[in-house]
Amino acid sequence: EVQLQASGGGLVQAGGSLRLSCAASGFTFDDYVIGWFRQAPGKEREGVSCISRSDGSTYYADSVKGRFTISSDNAKNTMYLQMNSLKPEDTAVYYCAADDTIPSFMVSPDHWGQGTQVTVSS
């Protein structure tokens, strides 16, 4: 059974930092595309970042490029999203997710974790 557990959200002032974690069980990151989506009230779901373990390539949404960094510790089956220079528009529920390929990941990942709330005050 594939399970993903997201944590690390919280309340932070604009310009501050948070690090989100996603612990996985039931599979190893090596064979998957893993990453993060976010959704704010009244807004569509947005892909934030992902990493393909097959070739190590990474993706970042333009809105977070240069501020967020995705990484993974395969020995611990844990993925991280380091978020720096946070802005109020980053406020959303953040979800970790996994799928077999980049195309399917971007459309609708097969595996989802519970979301963690990130709130950035102005």
C-alpha cells in the first residue's frame, strides 16, 4: 500500500521560510516522479515542483522558481520542499504526490498524501 504523509506547514511572515516534508511508505522514490501541488480556496490546483528519480530532472513552477528547492533522501524515503522568501500568494494547502511518469504526474498523480497548510501573512 502506497502512503504519503506531508508535514511541516505553519504560519510564517512574508519573507520567511518553511521546510515541508513528505514521508513515504509502500514504495521507494527511486522509480517514481515525486513532488508537490498546492491549492488555495477558490483557485485551481497548481503544480509546484517535482523531481524525476529516473534521470534526476526537476521542475519548478515559474511562480516559485528561485525561491523553492525540492530534494529527496532516498535512504529515508522522505522528500523535502525548502521554501524561502515566502509571499502571501504562497498561502495554500500543500500536497505531496507521486506517479510513474512526468506526464501522468502533471495531469493527475496516482498517489496523494494529506495536505499541510501553509499560511504566509503580509
